[in-house]
Amino acid sequence: METHRSSSERFEHILKFIIWGITGFAIGIVIIYMVIPVGMSSKILDVYSSLSGTSRSNIKRSSGFIASYTKVTGNTSLAIAAGYSTNDVEAMLEGYSSYAELEAVASSAVSSITGSSVSAAPTSGDFMDCAKAICSKFVKSSGSYDYSQDAGSISEIEFNGKSIKTTHRDCSCLVSALRYLEDIDSNWAHRTSAIFKTFSSTGATTYGQVQVGDVLWREGHVAMIVKIEGDIVYIADAGSTDKIKKTAENGYAYTKKTTDSIGSTPEAFSKVVR
């Protein structure tokens, strides 16, 4: 007599087909959003664990599903279980298929700009006004401020005689736009926090050692110094809808004292790059 598979078994077979069959990162992103509901991480890991060694090797070689899954869910367990390095996993979280791809993009970006080793503070404009101009465009069609890493979140920005279109409404897009519109970078490109990670550190350990235009970096996040007045350092940040609103209205999201360490909370950072 024929034995019918349970709905759970059928779902596992579908998952195996998806996990093993996806080779493209972009296709993986679409499939995950459409097929895999929130909260399925443990089930996916169970299915991965049930696969044979050969199948696992095929999955790692294709990498499309794992990279897509890691980016969409923020869950690194599958990539780690598959044997990817810490650097690869961090790159996947940033939207790359591997650390090698991230390094290639970062190398290209750094080689095409003039500002990654700037030693003097830029003087071509008011950074606070520029930050206002950028974040005032980080809005939904309804006009309300909005943080979004959706690549379709297009904003048209004009400042300092230049015009750009941004494709995200997030922290790295603000910093990238500031660098271009204030003539630190010679070309416009949205550089992620993973790319800024590859920039040279200034060695600053306190806010008394920074200058306007410096980029504050920590894993997955960046912000920029937009003004220094007396012992107060003003920082533009688009890491959340609230910070976007504050920066749009004031030109900065929060302040630090020059005696504060770069790693001081709240808003602790790991290093300063330029």
C-alpha cells in the first residue's frame, strides 16, 4: 500500500530542493522572501543537518542559498555550520557572497577615490547643512522619515552643485553621500560599512582626536563627524528612522565631548577612518 508523506515531510523535501538548487545570490534573495516564512531558521538548519556530506559540499560550492539566507534573516548559524570563515559570514551579512567578493569591491572603490587618505579637514561646505539635505530626502512617499536598506528606496539629493540618486536610506548611504557631496570622494558610490571597514584607521581613541569628515565605524554601522565646536563633537547618523529625523532637522543626531572615548556608550564605535 502506498504511504503518503506528511505535510512536514513534503516541506522538508521542498526545503532540500531550495537549499541544494539555488546558485545565484539574487535568485536566492527572492526565493527566501517568497517561500520561507519568518521563524523557519531552526527547520532549515535541521534540513541542512540531514543532508549527506556530498550534498553539503555542493551547497557550499554554490553558496547562493547560504549567502542569501544569511543576508535576509541575519542568522549566521547556517553559514557557520557549512564551514564558512568569520570574514565570509560578515560579508554575507553585508550582502556579498563571500569575503573575497567584498574585498574586490572595496579595493575597486578605494582605488577610485581620492579621499581615503585625506590628512586635512575638508573645507568645501557646511557638513551639517549637507547632512540635513540628505536626510530630508530619506522619506517614504507619504513624506514621513524612513530607515530602509531596500535597494529600491531611491532618493534624489542636490547639494554643493551636485546631484545624486541614493538607492538606500541608511547609515552607509548617508556617509557615502556626505563624502561625495563634500568633495572628499571624487566619484559617487554607495559604500557599505563593510567597505568602510577596509579604510585606514586614523588611530583616534577619543573624540578630541577627530576632525570633520571623519567616519566612525563599528561592525555593520557608520556615522560621520559633521561639526566640532569647543569641546562638543556633532555626529550625523542615519542608523534608524529616529536618527534620520534628528539629522534632517538639526544636521546631527547626537553629540559627544572631546574627552569621550570612541568606544564610549551610548553609540560606541570601534575605530575612526578617513
